[in-house]
Amino acid sequence: MSNPNFQPRPRAAPHEPEPAADLTSEQIARWAERIADGRDEFPADLGEPDRSVLADAVRVRLRDRLVRHVARAIAGRLARVDAPDAQE
């Protein structure tokens, strides 16, 4: 008798090695700086391994800039609150 709820197990896809990255870490860093600065666009023809690494590098730079900006804004407000009034 066959089980009406039986579902065959999906077969694992054969593992395909990732293509080798073409860009060096120095090239990724320089390109990420340019993209984060708005001086260059994200390349459309970049291979997947490099695309992921570059996207992560740009993301890190933009996040770090945002964190520094917020920290400076908070520090500036705290400095104004702590500063003695010039009118007294």
C-alpha cells in the first residue's frame, strides 16, 4: 500500500564552486570609498562574488559614516547643554 501523504525528498543540488573573485581587497576598498562618496556608480557587470563583497564594503562605510554623524550630533548637543551660558 502506498502512503497518500508520501512526498519524495528533494535532491540536493550539486555543489558548484564559486567563481574566483577578480578584484583584490585593495580594489574593493577603493571602489567602495568612491561609491560611498557618490563619485562612482555600482558596476552592473561585476561578477557575483565581487558584487557581494563590494556591496558589503559600501554598506559598512555608509553605516560607519552614519554612526559617526549621529555621535557628533549627540556630542554637540551634550556640549551645548554642559556649556555655561554666556549671558550670565
